[in-house]
Amino acid sequence: MRKLCTMLAALFFVWFSIGQIVAQSPAPVTLVKAGHLLDPRTGDVLSPAAVLIEGGKIKEVGSPSQVQAHAPAALAKAILQQEFLEVTGPDGARQAVKNDIFYDVDLIKVAIEDDISVAEMKAIVEEAHRQHLKVAVHAVSTASIQTAIDGGADSIEHGNGVTDEQLKTMRDKGIFLDLTPTFYGDFYTKMLEATIVLSPAFRAVNVSADQRDQQRYDSLVQSVLKSGVKFAAGSDMNWFLPGKTRGQASASRFPVLHNAGMPSLEVIRAITTNAAEMLGWQDCVGAVEPGKFADLVAVAGDPIADISELERVRFVMKDGQVVRNDLASH
């Protein structure tokens, strides 16, 4: 994932905070950069300088290149403390699942970046399945995908680095792949252009990355279609897109699967019936059938002929109640 980091350098013998990197976390992390930093005890001046602050205390002082290199680690730590339960060993993995179950969760989501063992993954899956819960795994690299497969995950989210052999194994084991084409095309660059001022150099880097990402995703979609693996589609839309609601921004990601070579009907299945089956909710959602929740959407045109119709929803019903109706009365 490409990240945007904006740094502001101060001048003279003062420095300015660029703001807390993580708000409302147990240990807020702040990175301060300065043109010059005076140590009044020794009289020495460090130019340029950076100060890393964690939990209200100075954690490190040094050159910007040195301190900035350590800042991401302090940030992973802060996010983990706020959003995730860390696991150590199979017993710790089982306990983490139990802790989540205490809060009556519907699903266990595991985020791995080549840092969870197969034994830990198996323990998570076994404990979750014992409680009749499915396990979804955030896995992007080939190695982390293999850990999820070997651990018996029910679905793999993203899976950008999946190999043909892994897709075959997933097909044979019934493991879903949840496609998330967030960075397909020039979406990321357009989103940045709508929120910040891009330097020519930074924009050129992103445009080049956009082209590479699109080619890779085209190849991924074709491999998925050929493999016969079960797949669903999500948006991974954790971004703010000016002028659009989160739902509108999410819907904009589905037509790109069609652009990558997926037939319109398969796209619609990926976000309805397939997604319901992946979650284990196929008995109550995912299709317009007797006994299922009356959650309906309607568009004015034919989404099979024009998949972009999914971005122009005109009618919404939730639990049998009309939420929106822009269609003409008949």
C-alpha cells in the first residue's frame, strides 16, 4: 500500500509539531521536525533535527532520516494497541479469539504480514470454528497468503500476491478470495488531487504506480477467473473521497472489475450471492428469494449491459422499508 506522509520543516531554533499521527490511542505518536535544535545543557546544535514523541514523552532525538525511519514502527505499535489484539504462540492466539467472542462478534478477522506462524493461524481457526465463527484473513504477500491457506482460513482478503498454485489450493479447499480493487486505475491519484496539492514529482511517481497496479490487477482478475476459485468483492474503501459518500465511493470500485475482464454478471454475483456465501449468510441475504431479508436496490438501466449502473442506485429498501425512491411512480 502506498502511503502519503507530509512533513513540515521549521526554521531557526524552534520546531513545530505536524500533529498527532494517531488520535485517541493509548500512546499518541508525534513526529517533530526542526531546522535547528539547541541542547541547552551542552550548547550543541543539531541541524536538521527530529524528535519522536510517544505517550507524551520523548522517545528519540536525532537526524530526520534516522528518526523518521523509526517513526513507522512506533506508529504500527500505536495502531495495533488501538485496533488489534496481538498474539504470541498458539495459546495466545486461542485466547485472543476468546477475548473477541466475549464481545459477541460475528466474524474473526486476522491481519498478517508474514508475522504469524501456521501453528498460530491454525489455533485461531480451530477456536473460531469451535464457536461456529468464520475466519477472514488480511493477506497480501505470497507468504502470508500461504500461511492463511495452511491455517485453514475461510477467506483471504486482498490476496494481491496470490499465485496460480495457491488459487488451485484455495479452490480445492473451498477458501474464498475477497477481491478489493481499491487502487485500480488512477483512482488513488485522483483522490489525492482532490484533497492535497501534489508536487509534479510526487504526482509522476503516483501515475507510474497507477499504471503498474492496473496491469497487476488485470492479471490477478484473469488468474482468478481461470482458476475456478470462489471469490467475492469488496471495496476496501477506508478513504475519504471529496464529493462522495462512503457508499458512492465504494460502488465506484465494482465496475473496475469489469474493466479488468470480469463479466458484469460475475461482478454482480461477487457483491451479492458470492459475498453472502463467503460470510455464511446465504440463508438470509444475497438474493431476492422467499425467506430472505427484504433488502433491495434498483437502478434505472440494465447493469448487465452497463455495469456502471451500480453507481446510480435509484431505489433502496432495507428490512422491507423504503429508504430511497427516485424512480418515477407507475
